[in-house]
Amino acid sequence: MVVFLLLILAAVVLGIIGAVVKGLFYLLIIGCVLVAAALVFGVVRLRHPQQRQR
């Protein structure tokens, strides 16, 4: 869950920087790719829950 939230946070930060700063449009694209990766990661983790070993 922590990895998912960190990916979303990084995507939001990169997206904001990429949208605001002139000439850094590629950061917005990287942010969009990170959102897609986070969603795929979240769906995979949701469908295949990992059992905790003690």
C-alpha cells in the first residue's frame, strides 16, 4: 500500500511541475505514466493478495 501511495504522490508532483514550468512537459508525461503504473500495480495487488508470513 505504501508503494502505491508513493507512486501516486510522485506522479502528482511531477505532473504539477511539468504543467507549470515551461519546457518541462516531459515531466507531465512521466507523471501520467506513473499514474498508469500505479493503477496497474494496485489492480494486480488487489487481485492477488499476498499472504503474510510470520
